[in-house]
Amino acid sequence: METPSCNMYVDPAEEEETLKKGVRHVCRSVVKEWQGVEETLMEVSHITGGITNLLLKVEVKSPGISPESVTVRIFGPHTETVIDRDREKQALRHLSESGFGAGLIGLFDNGMVQTFIVARTLTPPELSQPATAARIAKELRRLHETEAPFPKEPQLWADISRFMEKASTLSFEDPKKNEIYQSIPFSELQEEIDELKRSSKSLEAPIVFAHNDLLSGNVMYNEEEDKMYFIDFEYSTYNYRGYDIANHFNEYAGFECDYNLYPSKDAQYHFFRHYLSSLNSEKVSEAELEKLYIETNVYALGSHLYWGIWAIVQARYSSIDFDYLDYFFLRYGEYKRRKNEFLSLIPSQQIDK
């Protein structure tokens, strides 16, 4: 069935009341059940947590109207430089039909309207709690087993290459930002990308349909229904199994990048057992655990490179108040700190292949 759409553009930088008026217009256009609802009955509020898009909740204050609430996601300016929006729309339709995340209700020029999930987002410290980690592992395995309508080619290196091409040719009007940007060692960065790509190839990691951005804000939990949801699949595509898990583990650190919170080997094994066996986590072999441990920690380095370079592009274009250039240096610093440790996990005979 064709998704309702309109060609309205909502400027996320507009003054609050103008922004909300635009959001109400969009909702009346694409939410079929709301087309006759007075705008005065629509309450718009902000949802916190994202550093890429502007998220809003729109609620109809009138009995008998269904749905009562929707989520409106306004894409950040120039996010098409780091996100394939056509790929995202394809993924959302497929995932919605497969029971993942929020349903897609409608599209507008620079965003989308989705069903509102009644649940709260998790916090970074909650991700590492054993019971929560076990549930996330099982749900992630379920996601990885889905079949999506894309070529089954891992996108990690293609996306990093695309980001690098953009990141290395920027300029900033702000002299302070430009000075920081000029200090980024792009030649060194490219050498690191090439080396990691060569080294990780020997892992022969399984290719799965991956979330690719499973931070705490993209995991929601409804206590009353005891139900967990993954949301925001804008980076989802086929990728390396270990990369998706590693990316999640890196998010234990939160946006503050406290990498002392990166999970220990025992904590990782707990996650792996529940990921590898949804029935009996004790029957997973030591060889399976060790293979996934190596795979995950090597690709943790790829996650740092990916989001570090992504942040350089965001620093130039995003209107969200976040220090993206500092975030690059935090991610790249952690990459360099852990590089030798994680690459040394690869058996030497595999590297020599």
C-alpha cells in the first residue's frame, strides 16, 4: 500500500510556534484520521535524545480520535550526506511489517510521521544490566535474522568512504571551528581505515541485516507490557554481525564517551550466549564465543572510525547544539588507544592469509 505523503517542508530552525504550526499542517495532510481535526486540538511537544534529527510528539486532545498520538521526525539539515533516505524508507516499510519499531504513517519533504510507541528510552547504564543485556541480545538476533529488500552487501566501508570524501573537503565560517578542523589528520585517518579494512577481512564475519545505531536512546521499554522495542532504523542496512554488536557495546559509554564502561570479556560473553542461543544460553560452545568476541572487538574499532568521521560532516551541517568536532577526537582517540589490543586478537595465521 502506498504511504501517504505531502511536499511540505518544515524548517527545524524556525521559531517554536512557526515550527509547531508546520508540524500540525503535516499531520493533517498525511494522518488520514486527522484530516478534519482542528489544529487547536493538536498538542506538539519535543522528544529528547537525538543528535541527528528533531523529534516531536503530536497528540490530539479529543476523545474518540485514533491514533491519539504520533511521532514526527524532522531530518537534520544535510543529513542526506550521511544517511541514504531512500534506503531508510525501504527498510522502515519492511521492518514495520516484520514487527520492529514504529510503523510508518506518512512522509513529507524533510521528514516522516510514525506511530507513537508508549515506552521509555533506556539510559546508557541500563544497557549493561545483565537482564537488559540478555533481552537486547535476543532482540538483536531476531533483527539479524530478518530478510530485507536490499543487496546483501556490507555497507561499513562504503559508508566510511562516502563520509571521508565529504569530511575531507569541508570549510567552516567559524574561525575556531576551522582551526580545529584543520588539525584533523586526514591522511593518517585514511591509512587507519585501509589497515583496519585489510585486517578485518580475515575474520570472514557473517553478513546480517543490522541496526547500525543501537544506542540507549534507540532501545525502548514498556514496563506494563514488559516489551522492548528497537527504534530509529535510519542507518540500517546489511552489515557485519560483529560490527552491529560492537557498535552497541561502544554505546555503553554514552555521548560523554566514558569508555571505562565498555563491557568486559565476561559481560560480552553473557551477551553473546543470549545472542547465539535463544533457547539455552549454556549450550553455546567456547569456540563460538571466542569467534564472536574477536569479531566484535575488531569491529569496535570500525565503529569508532565510522562515527568519528560522521561527526566531522555533522559539525559542518547540523543545527543541533552538540560539539561534533570534539566527538570526533574522542572517538578517534579511543580508536588509537584500543587499536593494538583489539587487532592482536586476530590469530596471526588469519592475518597472513
